[in-house]
Amino acid sequence: MDRKLTIKDYIFVASMLFGMFFGAGNLIFPVFMGQNAGAASWPAVLGFCLTGVGLPLLGVAAMGISRTENLLDMSSLVGRRFGYFFTCLLYLSIGPLFAIPRTATVSFAVGVQPMIAPEQHSLVLLLFSAAFFAVVLYFSLKPSGILTWVGKLLNPLFLAFLALLTVTALAKPMSSMYAAAPMGPYESMSFFQGFLEGYNTMDALAALAFGIILITTLRDLGVKSPSAVSLATVKSGLLSTLLMAAIYCVLTIIGAQSRAVLGVSADGGEALYLIGTHYFGKFGGVLLGITVTVACLKTAIGLITACAETFAGMFPHSLSYRTYAVVFCLFSFAISNVGLSKIIEFSLPLLMFLYPLTITLILLCLAGRAFGYDRKVFVAVTIPTFLAALLDLLRTLPVGVRSFLHADVILEPAKHLLPFFTLGMGWVVPALLGLVVGWILHIVMPCKNK
């Protein structure tokens, strides 16, 4: 018998869900999107919320419904080898390749970079990131209760300052968001561009990696059956996701309103700092920088710990947890010194590859009971999605790399053969065709997989 959760329980789970998904990095993308989208910000933020808010919630629910215990189990519904490949690539993406280095560069971009001369950026970033990851490594190797204390102090401070900034900006807008004409892709495909921008939050990837934490919490509260777990996830998730969606909407509007005065910043970190100092002077910039840095430290420590534990568990005869933690910290330190804008630029191709596979895996797990979690359906959908996602990866590579690989030989025909390819959604039709094939195979050769 499943225990009925109280309002207090739901608030507790909702706050936990919010803490898992919303970090300092989530602040920079909607602000920057708003500066570029301008008058087309509403369709952009709607698309952004679908991938930045809706997918993470569905991801956790999918893990509960499919009764899988972790990402490896979930992705192994396609096949064990694919499970290892997908799990490794996803953890590396939300770990030392992009998300962990980004915590250092966001902290630097918001808290330090605006206060120093441009010619000093590289040296100061090197010193700052070295100190940042030294702290991260210390707490990763010696877990301490101070992290819980910092979290309890940080979240109210972070949200209080954010509320102060957003309310002030909305009450005293720099200009009308409708005065700024959409730029680039936002001119003609604002919704789809916002949908793709939501990939940058990496929250759907994080949902698959850390969803078991939420499921375990619900089970500890007395919710046992998969259907009850998924329902409790959705109910508690509505509180946190509505808050996240509201924050994304407000930050996007503020970003759009700021363009007439600030122009388009180099990245979201710079935009956030300039908006903070516009309303509160240098004190506001310093406070924002400190708050973001502490938030990023806590996020980085959590990610290093999770990645090291995962790889040590998946490959028990390789490296120890401590060695993985050291390697990941050193690698993240090296990557962080390319700068925030470059990290975002280089992360896009891999995200364009991972997200289609993540979306289809989530949807298949949500609907899996309809076809008995038949592996044939998973394989039939994943193969064409994988191939189409590879094309999206090639399409979003830097121009020089794309030219070196002669990728246009493949990409030009793909523009004409794959519907929605130019929108970054070329995987949708192949995935649907794969679903039809998989469903036919399931009917012709039924099996009981789960």
C-alpha cells in the first residue's frame, strides 16, 4: 500500500527537485536568449521551457515508471553496449567535458571578469579556475557537512537576490522588449531556437543521471509502486517546474528589455552582471558574483562526486573513486580555461547528438508498458535517431572542423531529404518511422521483456 504524501512532503520533494536542476548556469541562458530574441521572446521561452523544464520532469517520471534503478539500467533497455556508451557519454557531458568546467567559467564571467582589464582575462581565469577546482577537489575527497550548511544558506540568499533583481527590473524596465527586433534564427524560428537553447541547461540529461535520487526519496517516504512514484513525481515536480518556468520567463523578458541599453553581450554571464550593476551598482555585481560562485562550487562538487562514483562503480577494476575525482578535476580545470563562450560553442554539437537520444529514451520508457518494454522497439527507434542525431552533430560543428571533415557532402542532401533538418529537428521523422517498424516487429514477433 502506497503512503499518501502530505503537502509538507510534496514541498520537501519539490525543493529537492528544484535544487537538483536549477543552478547558476540556468540563469545565463534565458537572459542571453532574451537579448537575441527581443520581441519574439515569448515563443522562444515557450520552446526553452519544454526542454529546460518539461523534459527533466518527464525524465524522472520515466525512470520511475520503467522501474530502472539508474541510467545504465534505463539505457540498457536498448542494449547493454549502448547502455555503457550512452551512460559514459552523458556523464562526461554533464561532468568534466562541459558542465563542470562551465561552473568555473560562469563564476569567473559573473564575479571577476567585469572587474579586470581584457588583457588580464586569460591569466586571471587560469588562477581563478585553479583555486576554484582546488576547493572542489578538497571537498570531493573529504565530504563535509559544510556543504549542507552552505546549501541551506545559499538557496534563500540566491533566490532572495534573484527576486530583488527581477522585481526591480520589471518595475523599472530599461526599455520595452518589443522595441528590440529578433536577431539571427529568432527572426523566423523563435520557438524552435528556444527549444534548442533549452538543451544548454543539460537538465534533461541530469534528470536521467540523478533521477534515482528523487525516486529513492519518494520510496523512503512510503511511495512504492511505479505508477504512484511517477504520479508523486509529477505532482511535486509541478511546484518546482512552475517556479523554474516563471524564473526563465522573467529572465528572458529582462534580457530582452536590456538590449536597448546594454546591447547584446558576449554571453549570458556578462549580461547578468551588467543587468545587476545597472540596477544596484558595483555592490550588486559583487553580491551576485559571490552568490553565483558559491552556487557553482556546490554544483561542481556534486557533479565531481557523482561522476567519480559512477565511473568507479561501472568499471570497478579500473581507477578508484579518489583517482577519478582527481582526473576529472584536472580535466575540468584545463577545459575551463578556454572560456565560457567557447565551452558553450563546443558543447552544442554533442548536445545536439545526445538530446534526441535522451528524448526518445524518455518517451519510450514512459510508454513502455504498451509494448512490454520490448527491446526491438527500443532498437528500432534508437538506430535511426542515432544516425539523424549524428547529422545534427556534424551540422553544428565549428565551420573549420566541418570543412576539414568535408561534412557538407552529407549535410547538403540531408537538408532536402530530412524534414525539419534545418530547424535542428531532423531526427523526429526517422524516430517516428523507427517506432512504426518497431511496433510492427513487436506485433509479428511478440516477446515479454519486462
